[in-house]
Amino acid sequence: MIKPFPGFPNPYGGVVKMFKTISTFFITSLLLSACSSVNPMTWFSPHRMVIQQGNYVTEDAVARVKPGMTRSQVRFLLGTPLLNDIFHADRWDYPYRIERQSQPAEEKRLTVFFDKDTVTRVEGNAFPAARPAIDNPPPAGQN
């Protein structure tokens, strides 16, 4: 090993000291991150889109569907059904599913039953109305 001249500093002493400091910092941060609840693997997760599938049917649209209406009237109010099964021609299904990131999937299903091309009953659930219905008071002078 080559010894430096007396009175001259070791030319490699600063580099070795810097390497020890950097490696100590890196190892310490690595060990501390293993104990933390922050997972660096989730920092780089891909973006998940909001996916909507089906017919968005509201309660106010369903309230307008009455027994005795024709198929074309129901199609006008609720839209074209997503499922029109040839084996069950007397029913239309309106399913809806939405998936949002970090939330459970939300599902709704509405079924309209027909007898000889007229509505007999409506079953299932729909989304709340976009805005609450306001009852119009009668005009002044009329009770």
C-alpha cells in the first residue's frame, strides 16, 4: 500500500468518507421505508377509468311508466333496453353498473314486464332523480 507523504492529505479519504455517508443514508432510508405504511409500489399504479355500463334509469322516469303503456312508449321514456332476450320476449331488462377507483362497484337493475305488448308491471330499482321533484302549488284563487 502506498502511504502518502507526511504533511499531505490522503487523496482518497474524502471519496471514501462520501461513499460511506451516501451508502449509510441509502441503507437507513431503505430499512425505514420497510417499516412504514407508505408503499412505493402504489405510487406508480396505472390510471383506472370510471366505467359505466348499461342504461342510467332514474326514479322519475320509472314513475312515468304505467301499466297499459306500449313498448314504444316505454322505449321513449327509458330508452332502448340493454337486454332484450328472445327467450323472454315479454320482459325488458335495464341493468346498470358503474366502477370507480377505490370505491365498490354500484349496480342497479330494472325489469319491465309486458303482456301482449303492454306493460303489466315494473320491478327493480333505479337511481334517484337528478333533482328533487317540486310540487307546484295551485295558482292563486284556486283551491
